[in-house]
Amino acid sequence: MTPPDRPQKPAILDRRSVAKSRLFHVESLDLRFSNGAERTFERLTGSDSGAVMIVAMPDPEHVLLIREYAAGFEDYVLTLPKGLVDPGEDIITAANRELMEECGFGAHSIEPLVELSLAPNYMRHRMQVLLATDLYPRRLPGDEPEPLIVETHALFELPALLAREDFHEARAIAALFIARDKLLEREAEGPLRW
């Protein structure tokens, strides 16, 4: 039964594959809404295994960011380490693997913070954001076409990051604000240590 404050989901009348590539699958959905209106929506389907984005902190005041080529912008951007969850992995294992591949560090402590989506009207993609602390050096080979540049930035100076032209990924920005607020809550309870 649908709660009274939540509309009834539309009925899916038909589902068709419109286009498929190595990375993307475009699907067309014919929908009938509870008021009888019918519409066709297109969406990118996501990986059912999900993805992770890591806020990795080498100390209580700094975060690791990576500089990588973003084909969508045809330029290099500054962002957080991230990647898909491989089959058989949980999000903690995937986050630690991605951190080792992209930053050359593992983490003794990894905790989930939040799940984010991006353009949910057009994509079925979910990103788990995790906080990684108590880092140690460890590199694993990754699938990047070139070595990533790892930079250390002050977490509590987010306005300076936001003023940069190369830092604009919404999920990374949200993840940093969420991590910062979580750490500020903890600091109010006592000094941060790891």
C-alpha cells in the first residue's frame, strides 16, 4: 500500500533497449501514471553493483584529491577517488581497493557516510560515499590510462576549493561537505585522533 503522502508509482507498460555501448545502456520506458497520463522516458541504466567515492584523510585536517582526465569536459579535473564496485565486493572492500589504485594508500578505517545519486530523472546510478582514515602506503595497479596526480587539500577550506575552475563535480563537493560536517560533529564531542 502506498503511503498517503507519496504518489503511486507509474505502471511500466514497456521497456526497450535504445542503444548500448561498452559503458552505457540507454533504455526507453513507456509509463502510465495513476491519473492515466502516458509518457515515454529515456534513461541511462546503472551498474547494479554500484559505485564508491572516497573521502580519504591522511590526517584530521586534510583530504586527498586526484587530478584525472574527464572526457566529458575534455580537460583535467580535480575530484575524489572513486570507482565501480566489482562483482563479489562490498563497498568497504571496493573503497579500499580504489583508494590503493588511485592514491597509493589503504585505510585501516573506512565508514559509509551517505548514498548519492546524480540526475535521477535520467540515470539509475548510485554512489556510496565513504570516509577513509588511518591511511597507510599501499599501491595496487589500476585501470587508469595514465598515473593520477594525488593532491592534499585542507578539508576545512572548502570555499578555496570551490573557487577553483578545475573542481566542480557535484558529487565530490557534496561528499566533502558531508564529511566535513560529520567530522565537526565528532570534534564537538572530543578531539579528532587517528
